[in-house]
Amino acid sequence: MQRLRHTRRLRPCRAFLLAASFLGVTHVLGGAALAENPTVNIEDFAFSPPSLTVKIRTAVTWLNKDDIPHTVVSKTRMFKSKALDTGDSFSFTFNEAGTYEYFCSLHPHMMGTIVVESASRAAR
Amino acid sequence: MIHTGDITHLSKAEEFDNANHAISEAGLEVHYVPGEHDLIDEEMKLYRERYAKNAKGAGWYSFDSNGVHFIGLVNVMNLQAGKLGILGEDQLKWLQDDVAGRTVSTPIVVFAHIPLWTVYEQWGWGTEDGSRAISLLRKFGSVTVLNGHIHQVMQKIEGNVAFHTAMSTAFVQPAPGTAPSPGPLKVPDEKLRSLLGITDVNFVRGNQRLAIIDKPLQA
């Protein structure tokens, strides 16, 4: 029980730090930080980075680096990969600005977010 | 034999064939429930065709053997973001009806893939509505709850309900929270087979006598 509580308490902190460092990078570099071929790695039963910001009309690729199959499924089912075995990838192009939450339908504790910035915001 | 799911890795026909070939060598009647790995083909067709033809819903069912009532449940369907395994309303209603007419002295064995009790929430090792299923079974004098999914043994007892997870025959997974993820654990080759295995459940009649003494009027 001790361990369980301990881990729970740590989790939000870690998530916050990851988010903070990511935001920090995009802030400093501005639009340049928005990669041309953004990739989300799937490793250790997690999406990395857990939140990714891209320009509109950008294709995001998910690459499974785990020994276990995973899927990439949007909460609204707007995009849905088949099961990705080790080394398999899946791409989806985001044509509308917005925040897209997704998860692995086999291991639903794995969650991630793609933030799509409109052209004007991205050019800023 | 009971197979608590993840018969295959990727729900491929040849994987089901291979598993069937290996398992049939045991020469036993086998009862299956699906793991999440068995339902990842389109429309979950292969599992249904092979194992769930006579089952209800996504593949749940019950049967009786040697006076024991066995219940196979499915908690790997329609998983929702951030949630644990789920049985769902239809299945819970079916379970309620399934056990309604049975005497409380009927031994119950219930099995599903993901643990029906929360083993470790952070890794999704539990079932959202598992406690609702267990509460439908609490009236019985002997309830054994079995599952796979976590590839290691854990046990606990709550009243007449004994929970027991099993080892895997495929690969080892870490104990909760001891690794960054629940991914396969690399162990020394010579140790591997001591961490893989199967579980036996024996039917054992209680042997405690009541604390009541009967005295005939004449010896």
C-alpha cells in the first residue's frame, strides 16, 4: 500500500514536469520546434512525448518500439490504427486545428494528446 | 483445462492454429475466455468462430462439471481510455440471471483474462466493474476467481472468495511498480522456466466438523 500511495503522489508531478519541459522547448524555439515529420514513439507502455504540438495539415507518425502490440485510437474514434506489432508504425494527417486525445485500446491506461495549431498560430 | 486468454499475440489465424495444436496435445477439454491479444483482428472474427460460437455476447458463458459451476467472463472488450478492464451491463445482467437459481452450496469457479480485482491500477491491472460481479457471487459458500494477464501469481481471500492469478507460459512480467512498464521482463535463461507455469485447482471438500455433539439416549 505504501508503494501504491507513493507512486500515485509522484505521478502527477512527473507528468507536469514532462509537460513543462516540452512547453519550454516549443516556447523558446517558436515554430521551429514543430518538427516536419513529427513522431510519437510507443515505448515502455507509454506514448512519448505524451503531448505533441504540430502544425495543421501535418502527418503524425506513431512508431511501436515495444515488444508488445499496441494501438493508437482517438477517443472520438476519428482515427484508429490496427494493432501495431514491434516496429510497425501508423500515420494520421490532422487537417483541423484542435486538441486530439487518444489511447491504446489494448492497454487503455496508455494515453496521449496531439495539439494541432492553426496556420496563423503556427506562423507566429 | 481452463485457458484465461491471450491464446495468441496478434489474433492471427496461424497463431490460433499453432496454439490449438500445442494445447490439444494435453488431451483435455479446454474452456477459453479471450485476452486482449485475441480480439485485435477485424471484427474479432477469428476468436468468435473458434471459441465463442455457443457463448453469449462477446464470448461469456457458463457450464457445470463435477458439481462445480464454472463461469467464463470477458473483460477485454470495448476498453475505454484511462479505464481498467470492463464487463459491462449486459454481461453483469447475464451473470445475475445465471447464478440466480443456484443453491449457495454450489462451488463457483469464475475466470476472466484481466484480474477481476484491482491488482495495480497504474498498469490497468483490474476491472472497472469487477466488484459488481463478485458481489453477485458472495452468497455462495465457495468462490474461486481465476485470471491471467499479469503473468505472475497473486492471491487473496475475501470471506468465501479466493482470488488467484496465474503464471504465464509465454513470458514474465514485473511485479507491480518494480519496472517502468509492465512490458516483458528479461530473466536469466536458467531461471525462466521457474517463472513460467500453469495453475492447478483442486476440488477439496471441507473437513471441519460442526461443534455440536450428538448423544444417543442409549450407547
